[in-house]
Amino acid sequence: MALIPSTILTGFLGAGKTTLLNRILQEDHGLKIAVIENEFGQENIDNEILVQDSSEQIVEMNNGCICCTVRGDLIVALSALAKKREAGELHFDRIIIETTGLANPGPVAQTFFMDEEVGVHYMLDAVLTVVDARHAMTQLDEYEEAQRQVGFADKLLISKTDLVEPAQLDALKARLMRINPRAPISQVDFGRAPLAEVLDIRGFNLNDKLEIDPDFLKAEEAHGHDHGHEHEHGHVHTDACRHEHGHDHDHEHNHHHGHHSDDIAAFVFKSKRAFDPAKLDEFLASLVNVFGPRMLRYKGVLLMQGAERKVVFQGVHQMMGSDLGAKWGENEERGSKMVFIGKNLPKDVFVSGLEQCLV
């Protein structure tokens, strides 16, 4: 059977996750979606939508959707749903996992890599983060969880845009792009979002289509953040996880964009020279060993010495993997592009170390 596409829906308290989810659940889209509420408190999907029954963890909706509340091990819940599906007791095509407003999405994402049984049945499609236009600036200032949720996103959905001035919205978008340059940004009004913007994003897949988003590269270069040699600020189109900010370049960054120095941020490494596979493996292993807990997400397309195919790599914290991508095109400019998003990562250490791995 094909792997079940899975979406992690996150966002800070009050951002509008449940509003968005409720619209998806009530919409007549013909899809059979299982929704997992990964809650550890009293909160649940709105009472008007779900009949509360303390003895029942799984509720089937009239449009074929399923809701499941998890107050324990997510792995157990995912495995149980997969078994019921295989046995024909439940029918669903995909899963959406809604995290709590104060959750770090990292451990939820890692579930898909760490547990063999989950990996056999499920494929992580993307991490979606809903951002409250009215309160996000304050939340990003005060809560690391809010920054982590933005840093993990494959796509950012801004809610409550009608409550702010255009200039405030522009400032928020600029800040979100600094924290996570590769995540496309859309607006959702009162939970209205086309399903195409929420599902089948393929943000977390290791696949042949992974490329750097050229528009993000242009946007960053337009801000004057080109270093003048082979690596520039840029953007990986799917997902990554790294951090910078905290040394000289950070001051320049904030001077251009305003006043916020976020703990979570992104940077890109770019080179047209090939990597020595053994040196790169050793260096990446050492990075993950030392900085893994602070490395939220990272991803890249790599040019390896002697290889006719692209190598695609990605990771979440200490979990890292790679896969062969498409063949390099005959006229395609070859090179490596890597994005790191994390907390206070020493960019100079990463860059100089990666340069030492080039042929």
C-alpha cells in the first residue's frame, strides 16, 4: 500500500489552527482525512464539531473525516490508526496532526523518522505553521516556541490580516522570511484556505524535485546580503533547519530590517565546487553530534565528486538522511545548495567546515 501522506499543523496559541482545521473537516471535499489532536491538556477540537465522549478516542465525521485525540504516545496512535485502516475498520487517505499552541514541532516530525512502524505506513508531507498577524511580533519576541514553529515550517499561513495595517503585515512577512527563508507565505482569512495550499505540499520529501527556490535567492540578494564569494543567503524550497544570528553579520541584518534579533534563523551555503563524500560525511556527523539539539531542520541538494546524480539530504535535530536525486542535466549548472535553520548556530563554523570538505 502507498504511504499515507501526513501533515503537521502547528502555530502559537490563538493563531487559528483549529479554525482552519474545522473548515477542512466540514468542507465537502470528498477526501477522507484523519485528524489527530496531539493534546496533553483539556483542549480538544471545538465541542460543536466533535461529540465529547470520554470513552471514545476516535470520532468519525459525517463527511468521512476521522478525529482522534491523543493524550499520550503519538507513535502508538499512528500505529493503531494504520492497523485499523489495514483491517478495513477505518477508511482515510491522509492524516493531519494538530499540535498544541505551545508545542515544539520537532519531536512530532522526528516521529516519522525514528519509529520503524510509523515509517512503514506514513510519509511526512509538510509542516504547516499558522501565524497570527495581530500578535505574532510580540509572540516571536517573547516565546522561543513561536520561533521554532516558524523555523520548522514548510509553509506559513498568516491569519487575522484584517486586524493589522499593511505596513505591519509587511514587517511581519520580512521577519518570517529572515527566520525561515524557504517557506512560502500565504494568507488565510477566517480559516479559508484552498486545500491545494494545505495538502500535498511535499515539503518534507526526499525526492527528485527538490530544488532551491530562485525567487527567495533573488529576494535575499536584493537586500544586499551577498557575501561576494560562493555562498549567499538563499532559500531551500522544502525544508531545512538552521540558525544563525549572534555575530557581526547579524547586526547588519537587523540594521537593514528593523530591530528584531531572533534566536531561530536560517542561512544558506552555496558552492559550485564538488564535495568530497568522505570528508562531508565526517563533518556533517560532527555537526549533528555537537549542534544537533539546536539544528531544527536542514536540507540541501549536493554536488558530490564523481557523481552523475544529485544527492538530496535533510535532517531534523540529530536525525539525518540522504537519497539520490535526479541526474544532472547536460546544460545544468552544477553546484551544492544547503539550508540550515536552528538556534544560535555558529555560521562561521559551518561555512568554514563545509569549505574544507570541497574538492
